[in-house]
Amino acid sequence: MGGSDLGAVETGDGIYTLTEVRDPSDADTGDFRIYYNKEGFGPVNPLHDIPLYADKKKNVFNMVVEIPRWTNAKLELKTKAPLAPIVQDEKKGKKRFVHNVFPYKGYIWNYGCFPQTWEDPSQVHMETGALGDGDPLDVCEIGKAAATVGEVKQVKVLGVLGMIDEGEMDWKVIVVDINDRLASEMNDIDDLYRVLPGLLHATFSWFRTYKVPDGKAHNVFAFREQVQPAHYALEIIEECHQAWRKLITGQVSHKNHDCANTTLSAVPAYMSVEDASALIQRDVDATAASAAARGANAAAMSLRKTSSLADMTAHIPPPSFDRDDDPDLDAIRPMVTIKRFCTELQRKFPHGSNDLSLLITELGVAYKCVRAQLCDAPNAQFSALAAFSNQQIHASLASSGLCCLIFSSLTNEVMELEAGTDVGNYIVVFNPLMGVPGASLGSTFSVYYRKSAPGKEGDSADLLQRPGYEQVAAGYCMFGASTFLVFSMGYGVHLFTLDTISGHFVLSSQHIHTPDEGRIYSVDTAVLPHVVEGVAEYVAELEAPGSTKVFRHNGNLVANFHSVLTGGGILMLPGPQKADLARYLTEAAPLAFVARQAGGRASVGKRPLLELSAWSFEMSVPLFVGSSKDVDRVEEFVMGHAVEEKNKINPDTFAQAYSM
């Protein structure tokens, strides 16, 4: 192999060098490849052959440094090339450099990746609703010393930042070199605020704006722009390590990853050391030939070789509300309309003005108009029906004088308020119509109270980065043989049926209580071969011989949820593709709010769904919602244990305090 080592240090695992292949006759000095080599063994792939763990018991990890601190060149492992050499990234034929983000110079940490990790682009992350970006897990090392290109550092984890880059999940793990003089003082993210105040603020600022000079939008962050602690970061690392295992063993493949390696002899892409050496030599020879073809002189034709040292370690039914069957419905006299019910409810509980009652009433009016259109045009295309529903709901809300912001999932944009009307204090988001025409259709909505100053229209800050717990009302309307409007204003869940004679929604059932455990389970079985580990196993348990569970699923999310809410059980939208997820703002959050108010639970598989906040209007997440014990059970399959939800709600408390 061409070139020569510039130095070596013996570690417990051997002696390691880097081999740089470069054409010195090329004016663009960024055209190079840096290969990894282990003395006495041969070439290795830094992504696949360097072990993730340096000391698993102590949670010490190996980090491959791609970009040293204070430098601008965008260097990275070229994972689609055999042996993944370090190269300078290109875009449209030009070498990439990051702009200086005032007041910083280049990258403000040693930047690189964890070997043997992969952010799977086919799997949505349960808590952010974003797919992986298809790259190794990114790492920011905050120690004092500037690293060298290709260096392998031993680091300990402090936390992780959940960045969303052009809609993809792009984790940034915050670490420190175990040999740094401050390493002993930092073990978790809270220590970083104390020892290096301002660094995390600078990190957020840098990642938010570093692409803006290229004409791109600001990056956004999950978890309300909070860095997650070390224990959470360790979960992400292990999750990405398991995804890498599937990649390296051939269970999945990706166009940007060549899995050639020289140490994992049991995997399909294993390459002998001799073949790897020959591959690098061909690169050396081709580069030399290219230089000769351009008339480079003999002195310039010699290929330079540099090395850096790396310590390496060893191995790696909908219940029907039939009046004949429910004497309680006949006992309600006189009929209670939405307006009367909401007004009395807000009088009973000190929750401010009567505006929220009026808002729910306006939604009821809109849904009556939608129902009339569905009856008048039974053969209309779904797109036309959805457009009508969208326009009708928007018109009712925009002219009410109660809203400061309206968002529809159909248009994916904030909708205008009617000119000349007052600007209210509520944000309403809705999905105007979903389901199957001719069978059943539904619509969902959610209401928040504004965060911005009153008197002017709201903006995205009034809605994004707010946990689902901050909803003040939510519900759904289901159109079928009967039309049901189900909602909660924070004091239990109540069901109204559209009376076709009077034309009013009238109270049919108040303080709905979802059973702690139910028989119904609803899931699209076509997605089960691709879901996250644990979900398919849970469904297998539900379908096992002797199980009393009943499968019920159709093309209407609202109808599926209604069955579970009133009869008990679980509704699952596990992903992993976006089409198989629930829109957070307009579907997942409102249904989760209603379920919680009825004594049920909603989860994304790893944490309560309402703890999440939307980083964009389009954010989608997995949804597991229904009876509390059934949701607990799916979490046990996914995580190994159920998640304890804070401030559980007992709907019987509301029933005792207020009933009509």
C-alpha cells in the first residue's frame, strides 16, 4: 500500500494509523480520502469495525472525530463507500464549509459520530414523530483540547439534543473526553450548566442558525428545546446501536451505506483484510494515475500520508347509544343542548369566561352543516366532502370573534380570521374529515388558550412547543347512522347525539368512563412486519389461542377510537411510515386528551403522549390510546416496563361534583 506511517502508539488493542490518499497536483486540496488501518492487522471500517463501547460497564464510548473544533470544512465518513473513509462533503460539485455563526468560528466543539450506530430512516421516533436521517449518531465533544481529524476519543455521555433537520430526526449527543480536566466534574446535563455556563445556549444557537447563510430555514428542536439528560441519551445510543445491528446483519439495507468490514466475519458484507488492502491500493494507484494524466511532476506525484492515534477496545362495538337499551337517556328531561350544558359546566367550575362554551357551540353548528352536506351529496368524492367540511368549520370559527389562530390539517396552514371581527383568545386546530365515504366519517379538534398578548392575531409560538396537557378542550364528531359529538372541556368526557327532529346536539351520555381494561384492539395489521420491536409481539399476545380480545378496525380513526373509548381496549397507530402515524396537533393530542379525561391513557410507546410538544404543524407520532392497563401492557412490550403517568384523572370525581 502506498504511503508511510508518520507515527504510532500502542494501545491495549494494538497500533492504529490513518492513511490519507490525496492528489497533490489537484488545486482543490479538499480532494482526499482518509482510511483507517490497524497495524499488524490491516484496514478497518471506522463505522463498523471500531466498537461503540470502550467500557460498557462504565458507559464509556468511542467517538470518531470528523471535524476538529474551530474548523469549517464539512468532513464526514463517506458511509456509501467501502471502508467509509473520511472525506470532505460536496454539494453540486463544490466542497462544503460551514459559515461562521457570529460570534463563533467554525464548529464550536469537536464534532463526529459514534461508531456502530445508525438512525434508521424507516423507523419513526416514538416521542418526536420524525424518521431517522440515515446517518450515524452525531456527537459534540465539549472538552478543552481541539482534536485532530480521525482521532478516536473515549468519552462519557452528558445528554442529548433532539434537533429536527428538514423534518428528519438528527440527534446531537453531548459528551466530554474522559481525559479532560473537567470530566470528573460533569456526569449529567445539569452539571454542564454549572461548570460551563452558556455552552448549551451557544449550542442551540449554533445548530438553529448555521444553515441560514445558505438560504435555508432555521432548524427546530423537539422537547421544547430542552436537552435531555444522560440516562435518556444512553437509551437513544442503544436504540441506534440496535438499528445498526440490523443494518450490518443485512436485515435492512440503505443506499447510503456500504457495510464492508474486516472484523465481523459472520455478517454478509465481511471483507478479508487482503481484499480491503487491495481496495485501498487501487485508490492510491488511481489517484496517482490521475495526477500523472494532468502532467504533475514526479515530486508532486508522491502521495502524502498522515496518521493520528486512536485507542481502540475489543469487541462489540362502538356501543350503540340505542334509546331502547339505555333507560338513563330517557331519564334526561328536558333535552340538554351543547350551549346549555357548556354554560352550566363553566358556571360550576371557575374556568374564566363563557367564551369556551360559545366556541364549542360554534363547532357544533359547523358539524350540523357538515352532516347536512353528507346527506345531500352521498355520492360526492371524499376530497370534495373534506373541502366542504374544512370551509364550513373555518367559517364558523373565523366569524366567531373567539379565535386568535385557526389551523387545519387539510391545508397545512394557518387560516385567516374574518375581517372586522374581534380577535379572541383561543387557538383551534382541526382535521376536517377522515374515514370512508358511505361507511363512517369523522372530524377531530383541539383548543388551546393563547400565550401571546391579547388583542392581536396569534402566531405559531402560540401553538408549537406546547405540551398536550395545555389543551383546554378537545373532541371529535363521528358521522354514521347517527351523528355523535364527543368532547371534553377538562371536566370529564360527554357525548351528544344530533337529534334529527329538533336539529340540536343533545346530551346522551355524560362523564364517560373508559374501563381500565377492555376487549377491543384496533390496528392496521398490514404495518405489523415493519413496526418497532415489541408491538408485533403484543399483537401476537392479543391474538393467541384462548385470548378474549376482539379485533375491530376500519378506515376511520374516529370510529376506531370511539369503540375503544366507550367499550375499552386499545387503538394503535404504530407507524413506522408517516402515513401510518397520527398527526400530533389535529389527531393524536385531542384523542389523548379525551382518553385521559375518560380515565384512559395515551402513549407513544415510551412516554405519555401529552408530555410531547409539536416542533412543527406537520409532526406525526405513534399513537397507543385506550384503557390504561392495555396501554401499560404495550409499553411493557416496547420498553420492558409501563410508564407512570403523573396526575391521573378519575372521571368519577367529575361525575360526583357535577351531573345534569
